[in-house]
Amino acid sequence: MAIKENLNYIKSSLPKHVTLVAVSKTKPISDLMEAYNAGQRIFGENKIQEMADKHEAMPKDIEWQMIGHVQKNKVKYMAPFVSLIHGVDDIKLLEEINKQAIKHDRVIDCLLQIKIASEDSKFGMKPNDASDLIQSEVFSELKNIRIMGVMGMATFTDDENQIKKEFQLLKHTFNTLKPLESFNFKPEIISMGMSGDYQLAIECGSTMIRVGSSIFGERDYSI
């Protein structure tokens, strides 16, 4: 019952323009179905195989989003059904997503992952590199992907000022890239904010939050 209550509590506090992605990685299908039955339709996973298995087993009106780091050789497993890929941080990966999308006669939506955190462990591209990529000839030839905006992960810290600065950097990057809109760059989404900081992220301009533990409870890291 707690999952439904958690979901309703979070949703009741969200502005209309903010999309909630329920981060369901490592969670059993029974937990996801509880969220599904409470009305949640967008789920985020960080392992492609786990997402493919859950997609197979669950109702087909679910939007599956890949929120983890993507390995090129695994793209083919999610290409038939993935709704949004968050962590795109180089042109080679985009080319592979485009190639697999062609095979399934679809256009796959993606977000560019921008490095906003001070930690070395976070993936992502620099804002200038994102701008160069969007304006490159190679990018203009990719007809089966569509970049819908940007995604970023703040530093894991209790320093709210630092997190705020990093969120503001992502919003600024989005604003800088927006004028470059084209047929395959349609900037609408700023994906930032997780269980601990999504309210701050929304204040800083987030339109999509990725929430796991506040819905499903703490994750089991032993899996």
C-alpha cells in the first residue's frame, strides 16, 4: 500500500509541467505493478536487460525510459520499445541508436547528458560539446533519433548551494541550446532531480524528475 501512497503524495506536489519517472531498477515486478495500478505509466531502468525483461512481462501501455549509462552493444535490445534514452553523451552512441531505430522503423527520443557535477564518476558531455554536436553535419544526417532536451546528475552532497548551482547550469545549457532547434533537435525536456533534491530541481527549471526510493523504498544494493 505504501507505494501507492508515496506516489500520490509526490504527484500531488508536482506542477503540471513536470513529468514523474518512477525509477524501478532492481525492484520486483510486483512493486512496479503496484505503482502501475496506482496510475503510474512511466518507469526508468538503468540496465537494458532488466528493462527488456520487465517490458516483456508487463502491460504494453508503459513508457520505458533508460536512465543509466548506455553501452553501444546493448542498444539493440531496447530499440524496439524504449520511449526515451536519458544518458546519451557522444555521437557514436547516437549513431548506434539511429541505426537500431531504422531497423525497427521508428524514431527514438533521447536526451543529451550534460556533465554538471564536480565528481569525476559522473558521465556526460560539456555544454560546449553538446552545442558542437547538435550543429555537426554527422548529427544532421541522423533521421531516426530526436534529441528532446538535456539530462544531468548533481553531485552527491548535502551542500544545497552546490546542487542548486549545478541545476542552474543545466537550465542555462538548455536555454543556450534551444535556439539550435531542428528537425531532430526538439528541446522540451530538462531531466534533473531525484528523491532527495527534486523540489530544488523543479525550482531551478526541471521538467522531468527521476524518483526511486521515495516511491519504492530504499534500494537493495546487494543484488
